[in-house]
Amino acid sequence: MENRWSTKKKIGTSVFIILVVAVITLGLFYIFKPEPPQKVSLVTVGRGEIVQTLDATGTVESSNQEKFTVLNDTKVLTVNFRVGDRVQKGDVLATFDTTSLGKIIDAKQKNYKMAQDAYVSARDSAKTSASDLVQLEKDVNRIENEIKDLEKKMSSEDKKEAEEVKESAADKFNSLFGNNFLISLLTGKSMNDFDLSSITGFSTEQTKLSTLQFELMQLQAKQTIAKAQASGTLETTLKAFSDSALDDLNATKAAVDVLKTGWVAEADGIVREVKITAGKTFESELAVDSAIDLSSIMNLISSGSDDLDIMGLIKEYIMPDQVGMIIEYYPFEASFILGKYDVLKVEMDQPAVIKSASGQEFEGVISYISPVASASSSISINSLLGAGGGSSNGVEAKVKIPNPDSSIIIGFDVDISIDVDRAENAVLVPAESIQFDSEGSYVFFYNSKTKRVTRSEVKTGIFSGAIYQVFEGVEDGDTILKAPPLTLKDGDKVNIVTTEEVTSTGSTNSAS
């Protein structure tokens, strides 16, 4: 009995040992078994033409804009186009009734004559102003002393009334003689020429005081203007008024002539703005009084202020731009940025292709390249992919779009493609076949007998899309791996899945 159990134990132990050995053997097999060959695709190197393009994004802008101006109180007869409409050269954009515009030209003519006469007078009297200053100063002192003596003789009540006379006198005479009152004083008319007592109702002493006050005003104004004349300030100021009034007159005449014939498009383009309505009279918020108030201007000059804004005064009496319609003429332009390496590949009049958001393509040419680089936040994609793409500066360039359609919109972006290099009968290799490391660029050749790969260094040239030109390392007809795995090493076995070939256009076609 004991021998029987001993035999069973021996058999069980043997089976257990065999099982353990089998498990260990299988485990070691799975741990140390060789990796299966990696699956790869092959490509046969070919020859063909390759074109390198520079791709960028540009913003559309107008290179030629025309603003059609309209005069206030002009009646609009017809408006033939709306915003966004395309126009052709010679199209009549709008027509007007100009019968009422003669009065505007007359007013501008009067403005010019008044300003010209004032300038000539100031110019002619400038030579004698220096000598006049001495006498004017004496006269001012004399009148001031007479006023002081008269005020001493007057009672307190009379002084109070005299003060009221002094404060209200200018207003009274401005209402009596209008805005030309100061002009009358400056041109030599004396207050003794007026019967002040009958005009104002003042007493004898009040009349005498007001007469002296106005004589003093007259002398002080003349004194200030004489100083301006002697220094040339008055002559320069009035010359500026005269020239501006003449320019305004000529511009108004030209505007009326254009309105008589109607607005006509000078070239093909698109309507950007329309601010007039058919059948209505144009009224602008920018409209100004067409008559120059020369008295007010002279009053400001005679005040002797150091802060006199001459150009500001002129603008008050010059017709502002009152735009009724804006046309953006073709060609349009797209502005973009070139990196410091890309700019060396682009030149004036170089062809380009512009693609709008709709996918429509348009032919264009490089029309502008700035000679100066400036800070930019937009660099072409080629700069980013190529050498030197990290530069934060760029050169502004523009491409002309001669014949845009409605998909090319001012202010929107477009894609720009420029052919910058080309090679005929070049050895072409798919970009995904080429690997890069610290030692350079390389490809893997395939040996059909050993089913192993061999690493080979290559030298590349033009890059276009998904294709490289290769100068050295592969030849036409060689078979290489299309997209080798990153883990693949020199001498590894591979399992071929498909074979393709590079066509003459640079693309790849399946061969098997």
C-alpha cells in the first residue's frame, strides 16, 4: 500500500514539473521572441518638374478711391447705383438740378474780393506802419488823459452811467452799423462823423465820454494792427485768407461744373458709400455760412492775442468736403508681409495667384515692396517652415488684383501664392520619405533579397507641398520607403504593404 501511494506521488510530481517547465518556456518565448517586421510602403523615385511657392495671407485694400462731393442745397435728380453695385467706366452715377447754385458761387466770389482787398490794403500800408506807431502811441495817451480828466469832473452818478455807457457802447454801435463797424473804424472813419446824442439819447457829457471811448477803441485797434503790419503778421494772415478764399472759389466752381454734367465713373469699380437720395435736396450738417465775416476776423487780429488760430479761422469759411458718393476703383491690392528670407525671392511685377474665401482664383502681380522692414505680427507660412522664420520684423508688400469679383472684399483676407523657384527634370522624393536628425537628412532603401532596409544620406533642394527635389543620395528609379516609422533602424527587416511611384507632377500613384 505504501509503495502504491509512493508511485502516485512520483507521477504527480513529474506532471507538475513538466507543467511548470512548459509555462516557463512559453513565458520566455513570449518575452524574448523576435519582433515581427514592421509594415511599410515603398515608393519608386521619379523625375519631373517642381515649383516652389511662397504662400501668404493678405488684406484687400483699394488703390484708387474717388470721393464725389456735393454742395449744400443741391437738388438730387437721380441716383443710379446702390452700395455694393459694380460700375463700369463712363457710367453716370447721379444727376442734379444746379439752377440754385449760382448764389453759392456769387458768395464765394464776394469772399475772395473782400479778402483780396484787405490783403492789398495791408500790403500797401505796411511800409508806413512803423512810423505811424509813434503818432498812434501819442494819440492813445492823449485820449486816455482826456477820459481821466472828464471822469474827474463827473459826479458819482455820472460815473456810474459812464461805466454803463462804456459797457454797452460797443453793442449799441454794432447793432447800428452791423459787423462792418470795426472795419469803418480801422479805415479811418471818426466817431465825430456821427451825431451820437441823437442816435443814442446820451447826455452831452455821456456823449462826449462815449466819443472819447470809441476814439480810444479806434486808436488801440489801429495801434495793434499797425504793429501787425510792421511785423508782417497782418499781411501774412490776410494773404492766407485771400489764397484760401480763391482756392475755395475755384473748388466750388469745379464742383458746380461736375454737378451740371452729373457724376461719371472714371474706371471700373464698386460703390462703397451713397449719401444722397433721389428727389431730395442735399443738406449737410457740415454746411457753413458762405459769407466771410471779415470784421470779426479783424477784431480778433486787433485783439493782439498770442493764441490766434489763423488756419482755424480760415477753415470756418471754407467749404468742407461734403461727400455724396464714394467709388472704389479697380484694381484692388492685397497687402501682406514678407520675412527676411522670403523678401529675397520676390520682385516687382512678379506674377501671383490670389484666392478668395469662395475659392475663386485671380491673376495678380507684385505692385509694391517696401524698402524698409518694420515690426510685424504676420509672417508667411514659408518663413515659419523655412530658415529664419523666427524673425519678428517683416517687409510690407502688395499684390495688384486687376479684375476682382464680388468675392474680393476690401478689408477681408485672401490667400496669396507666388512661384519663387522652379526646376525641370528634377529627381523627386515625397517629403514623408525624408527623415531629419542632427546629422542631416536621410532615406531608407529597401533590399528585396534580404528584406532589410539601409539608411542613406541625401541632399535636398526645392520643396513644394509634399515633394522635395533631391540632388544627391537617390536616383531616378530607386526604391525607398515612403513613410518609414520613427522606430525603424538601419538593417531592420520590413514587411512591404504597397508600392507607389512618383509621377512627373510630383504626386504619387499606387503601382501595386
